Amino acid sequence: MSSNLKVGNLTAEKGKKIQGYLDVCDTNLKIPITLINGNNNGKTVVITSGIHGGEYLGIETAIRLAAELNPDAINGKIIIAHPVNTSAFFERMQYVCPYDAKNLNRMFPGKAKGTISEKIAHVITKELYSQADFFMDLHGGDLHEELHPFVVYADSGDEEVNRITIEASALMGIKYLIKFDFPKATFGAGSRMGIPGFLSEMGKCGLWNEQDAVKYMKGVKNVLKYLNVLHGNYENLCEDIVYLDEYYSANAKSEGCWYPCVKAGDTVKKGDKIGEIKDFFSNVICEYYAETDGVILYVVRSLAIKADDPIYAIG
């Protein structure tokens, strides 16, 4: 096995750090990539960000990690994509890619001859996940989402993979950890390939700030230390971890104006009112009530809502 780290046309020799772009199949799209090939042997970790273009905290965290981490502090190899969905980033789009209006986090493992989103997913799967021993997909509250931090992971069916995933997830400094199977999302596809890893969420409404970026970086570096990829000892960043095994998300039944009556992080009981959609004349079109006891993980804050848009999620 070669000691070089290679992604697309980029190659980082042992002890080197290389930055450049990964081409997306037969398109003009390019993904900014940083390859860090440590001086010492160890695991290969893949870190992605910007699967959704408006989730700025995850993107800024990945950009900072790519700038800060260096081979002399690394055992093994790190691949960072920052961000993946560059076209959605520059168009400031919620959820979807501007070329095909598809949610990239519903397209994995992708198709080489598919739509643009499917091609992006294919390249990430083929070039990054194929050589990963662990993955982290950094997300954040999108432009319209008020979000409470959480980590979500899938059951791989392998006891050892699950153990590493859960232990690593608990080191992000985030209270809520959710086991949820979504095969066409990054974490679902990675899990099905037998790779331990997770999708993390921090930040809200497309905003980022210095304090949150530092906190997000601290969590990621803590996981890298747990994996013995980054030098140093990991620590317990959150004392009151809550493990959730259900995730319920609701979509709008009609277009109109959305009026939530809960905030991200609120606890609710089954039957509690979550919000309502009204028309332009303040007539109530439909109302939403909690389907289960739990915590509000995210709630949409935009007044405008379209039919089938996600509006909230309960863990």
C-alpha cells in the first residue's frame, strides 16, 4: 500500500499537506480539498462540510481545520472538503443544488451518470469514503433553520463499527445523540460501507460566529484525538449526553405563512401545538401538533413556506 494520500489529481506525500480542487465527473464543478498526510502512520479520516450550501458554521469550521492542521501533529491521514456543494454555497440556497433542485444529502452514494447532485455524491463516495477509516460530516442550521446542536448516526449492523461511532459522537461536546437510519444521507451511506462516523449539527439560520466556530473545531479535534489521529489526549466535553433512538420530521401540507410556537431545544409532550400555517389573509390552513414526546431539534423560522418543505423535527 502506498504511503501517499491521493484524491483525484491531488497527491500528498508522507509528511506533506496539499490543497487544491477535486473535479466532479464531467462537469465544471470543483470541490476545494485539503490533504494532510501525517508524519506517522494511523487512520484515514474524511471530514466533509457544505453538503448544504447555507450551513455556514460547518463550512467555516472545515476551512479553519484545513488551514490549522499540519502533518507534524497527525498520525495517519486527513481529507477535508470545504465546502462540497460550492454552487449552492455561492447561490445561498437552502438544502438543494441550483442545477437540479435536489437535496445532495438524499443522493448518496450517487451516480456517475446522474444529475449534478448525484455526480457530486458519487465523487465523494468514490474518492473520499472509499479510503476512509472514519468520517465526520459537518452541518449547521441552514438559512431558515433554528437548530439545537445534535449528532446523528446510523446503525451499521456491525458491533465494533457502532461502538466507535457512538464513543466518538459523544466527544463532540454536543448533548443530543440520535440513532437514525437514512440510507441516502452521508451518514447512512458511510455506515453501509462499514465506516464508523456521524453527521453533526451546530449553528442556526445560516449564521456563524467566532465562539461557535471555536467550539465546533474543539469537538472535531477531540474526536481526532480519540482516534489517535491528532496528537494529544481527548476529554469529556459534555457531562449530560442524552441518547435518542427516534427522529420525527414534519413537512408542510400547504404553502403559506408559517408560524411556529416552539423554539429549538424546547421539550414537548405528545399533542403539544408546534405551529400553524396561515394564508395571506390570516386564515389558518393547517395546524401541527407533536406526534411524540421529545425535544425540538430544529424548527423553520422563515415566514414563507412551500408545500412539502420540512418545518420541524423532534428527537
